[in-house]
Amino acid sequence: MEKKHKQRLEEKFGDLLHDKNIVILNIEDNYRYMDEELIQILTVSVNPYLGIRDE
């Protein structure tokens, strides 16, 4: 998610999101579906928010 995506969500669903934590990962939208590099970036970026530690 980029800042512009968060802004769109807030514009559309602002009342529902006021007490939610929205994480911006700043991953550009220039990858193809199931791109291995994107999967690796997502795994590394999201794991801390899920409580998963790198091994």
C-alpha cells in the first residue's frame, strides 16, 4: 500500500477506519502477479506486523 491508497481508503471509509491502524509498506505497484521478488518483499515487510521473526 502506498500513501495514495491509504488516502483513498480514508476518503471512502473514513468513519470505519478512525480507530484502525493502516500500515503503508511503500511498495511500488510495478510487479506482476506472484512475482518472486514481490513475494520476498512482502514477506519481509509484513512479518513484523504479524509477530513473525526472521530465522
